[in-house]
Amino acid sequence: IPLRWTMANVNRIDLITALPGTPPYARTYATPPATPQPLDYDNHTVRIEMVSKSGPLTMTLQARNAQGAFLNALQYTSYLQMMFFKDPRDDIEYPIALLGNKLWMTHNLRHDERGAVPYADQAQYLDKYGRLYDLNSQSVIAPPDGWHIPTSVDWANLIALYGNGKAAYGPLTDTGRAHFGAVLGGKAVPGGNPVYSDITHDGYYHVAGGKTALRFSDSQCEVAETGLMEPGEKLSIRYVRDL
């Protein structure tokens, strides 16, 4: 975090960062009998090794005179974005991104639980596409604390960042840092044996309430809510978190 400041007749500064493990920074400009500059400038970069949650970080710059007496202070605030979410149920880490005013997972959920399956029951699909979950899955009913299945409004607001469903398809399926990275992982429809379909063609994501799904269609290059879900359908999950 780059900081800059202007000062007058300051002998010494102390910079205190309100984050455990971040050492204070101090600099002396003039030791008596030397006198400080009547007007001067300086800068310093605060380096943060790791954060366990998102939130504001306060940094306080204190100015002192030749006797060490306090002159005044300047306060900076920077918002730190946690770039990974660690699922407390299995310690799997997922990249996240700040999109609009919410934090979104940018990889599909992989948590292993009863009824959750990789596409075609093949482990080779896990890394890229995650698992598929039905409405009775615990990951749908009880997400990790602070996270939730996106509502229709959450999805609509995400799409609106890019205009409409046609305009949003490309950006939302793009990958890399700060991208949503939607994948076309298909779905499973229950039966005597589950029927898997649409991998590499369509991606289906849970919508809170369970009446519809959010569909990424490669053939139409569009993202939109579908009609009613079939009972027992298994879809992908992306959690979202309010700031």
C-alpha cells in the first residue's frame, strides 16, 4: 500500500499499522542541532503478507519534534480484499473476486458430501468443474458462515455490471485474476441412473430458492435464468458474500 505525505518542520515520523504482525516504521529527518526542512515530502510502502478476512485497514502516521513531542497525525484507510476463501468443512481454498459490491467464488464448489457428484462420476472433472449438488445437499441448505447461494437479484446485479446476458457471457466466462471464470460443467438429472448432459456446452448454477437455475449457454453466448428446475437436478455452486 503506497503512502505519501507532506510535512513542515518535522524531525521524526512513526507509522503504525493496525494489523498484527505488521512492524511499525520510523524515520528521523533531523537530529539536533540539525533543523528539519520547513516543507518536505516523503513516502513509504506498507507490505501486507497475508490477510484472513476482508476489511478496512487503518495506518496512522505520527509526526514529532526534536524533543520527541507529538505534533500531529495523519490517518490512512485502505480496504483489504481477501483473495481466497477456505471452506472450514474441508480446508479447500477457492479464489474469490470483488465484483460489484459482493465477493464471489471464482471456482466451482468441490466439497464432498452425500449426494454430491462430479460430472459422470469421473474424478477427472473435479478440478475444473467441481461437484454437482441437488436442493437437498447440505451445501445448498447450510452454506459456510457468511456465504450464501446467490439469489436472482445477486445474479442479475452481476450480469448488469456488463450490460445484459449477451454482453456478460464473455466477461463472466473469462478467467484470470478478478474474473468470475464460469465454466460449462453441465448438470445431472436423476433417474434409475443419473443422466449427465451438456458439459462443455452449458453451465448450470444454483439460484437461491431452487425454482430456477442460472445458465451459461455456449451456443447462444448468453447467461440467463432458466425455467423451472426438474426435481432432483444437480447443478454447480458458486457462493457469494455480502460486504
